[in-house]
Amino acid sequence: MAYDPILFSIPEAFESRRLLIRAPILDDGIKVNEAIRESIDDLLPWMPWAKTMPTPEESEANIRKARLKFLERSDMRLLILLKENGKLIGSSGLHNIDWKVRRFEIGYWVRSSFGGQGYITEAVEAITNFAIHELQANRVEIRCDSKNIRSYRVAERLGFTLEGIIRNEELSVDGSLRDTMVFSKVRGVEF
Ligand SMILES: CC(C)(COP(=O)(O)OP(=O)(O)OC[C@H]1O[C@@H](n2cnc3c(N)ncnc32)[C@H](O)[C@@H]1OP(=O)(O)O)[C@@H](O)C(=O)NCCC(=O)NCCS
């Protein structure tokens, strides 16, 4: 019988040492919009969606759609908040999900004033463990522009294996051709 991922019981929140990592809920859009506004100059070179600063209403609509997708298990946005005060310090998630293969790709960005403190490394480690233990992942992937040094350092720091660099794979935000680094951890090798 065909199975439907919407029936899977999946926790909506989990913690690491300093962070609360959770699915989006109603009204998160305002917090996300503030974080994007503060970080737009750092996001612009790497994130196609950051070409135009969204309005708070657009961010709220985006959050509500992300919640719907989380519930149908088609894409799992995960917001990153500080446990000590609830401040939203970045966003991540499990994307390009293949439930039959149990393959997940982790994406991430940090709120600029919270960069350089290991928060994203900590979040990606916790999300990788969540994928392995709660979602029975067979493959967890990180893809990034080969010029995005800060991004590929996160994958390296966490012991992801660089499988290869796909040349001229797509266009960068500035329209130039980009090479994409593909990192992964797979069951039976890295975990
Ligand atoms: C990619 C991105 C999230 C990386 O942010 P970051 O702040 O470098 O990542 P972390 O939060 O893991 O912090 C790591 C840095 O903190 C330092 N650090 C301090 N305390 C640390 C700790 N406890 N653990 C790990 N690192 C720590 C590390 O040394 C590292 O600094 P370094 O690179 O100068 O050595 C950020 O550059 C970003 O948002 N870029 C724009 C969006 C983007 O490109 N997303 C990825 C698309 S593929």
C-alpha cells in the first residue's frame, strides 16, 4: 500500500546547547522580516530570494506557506532561536526531500549580528541528527556555491564529505555561471 508522509509523526521542535530549533508558526513572519532586513546585504550575494527586501506581510505569507509545507512534509523550514531570550537568529530547514530514498538537503542563513559565533554550525549539527534519528535519513546533503567560503566551512566543520563540484551547474544571483559543491553524510559511512 502507498504510504503518505503526511501521516508521519514528526516533532515540531528540538534543542541544542544554545538553540531552540522549530517549525514556523503563525506571526513568525514579523521576526523573520526583521532578521532579513538586518542581514540583506550579506544574503544578497547568495540567496536568490533576497534580491528584493520582502514586506512584513510577504514574510508572514511566506511563513504560513512554510508551515503548510511542513505539515504536508513536502519541505521542512526550521527557524533558529536563542534559548535564553527567544531571539530569532537565523533560518534553516530540510529541503528537496525524497521520502522514499529518505534524502534531505539542509539550507541555512544567519542573522548578520549573530554570525561568527558557531550558531549555524550548532544548528546544522542538530538538524542533521534530527534527520538521522527522527526521520531515518539515509542521506543528508549540503549544496553551496564554491565561492561561498563561509557556507562550505560549515559543512567541512561538521565532517560532511565533499562528493564533488558540479561545474557550471546554475546561475549565481549576479547572473554568472556557478560551480556547486556537493557535501553529504550517508548511512553506513558517516553515521
Ligand atoms: C553561511 C553562513 C550561515 C555562515 O555563517 P557563520 O557565522 O560563518 O557560521 P557559524 O554560525 O557556524 O559560525 C562559524 C564561525 O564562528 C566561529 N565560532 C565561534 N564559536 C564557535 C563554536 N562554538 N562552534 C563553531 N564555530 C564557532 C567559527 O570559527 C567560524 O568563524 P571563522 O569562519 O571565522 O572560523 C553565513 O555566512 C550566511 O548566512 N551567509 C548568507 C547566506 C548563505 O550563503 N547561506 C548558505 C547558502 S548555501
